[in-house]
Amino acid sequence: MTRTTRRWVARRPGQARFAQAGRALRTRVSAVRATAAAGMTTAEYAVGTLAAVAFAAVLLAVVKSGPVKSALASVITSALGVGS
């Protein structure tokens, strides 16, 4: 191929087809790379969501335990002034 002022021009008849295939391949590789990066972000969100759900489950178990439940009830009762 020879370089003109604006684009590559094929020297032989079959070279234009290879140049077009090369452009299509570069475009496809760029699209795949962009999609792969988006997938990594999605995976990070999924791991963060799972961690938040696990933390919420542990917190719920702690809050539902007997001593914590009675302590929270006493705090709420004293704050509202119902028990005094």
C-alpha cells in the first residue's frame, strides 16, 4: 500500500480487502476491550453488594439478640419518657 494525502490506497487489487479487514478487526478489538472493562466494574459492584448484604445480616443478628434488644428497648423507653 502507498500512503496518499488522505487514505491508504491498495497497490494490488486484493490489498484493499485486507486493509478493510484490518480496520474491522481493530474496531472489534476496541469494542471488546471496552466491554471487558465494563464487566470488571460490574463484578466489583457485585462483590460490594454481597459484602453489604453480609454485613446487614450480621448486624440484624446482633440487633435481634436478647441483650441488645433489651438495651435498645430501654434507650427508646427512656428517650420517649414512657418508663419514668
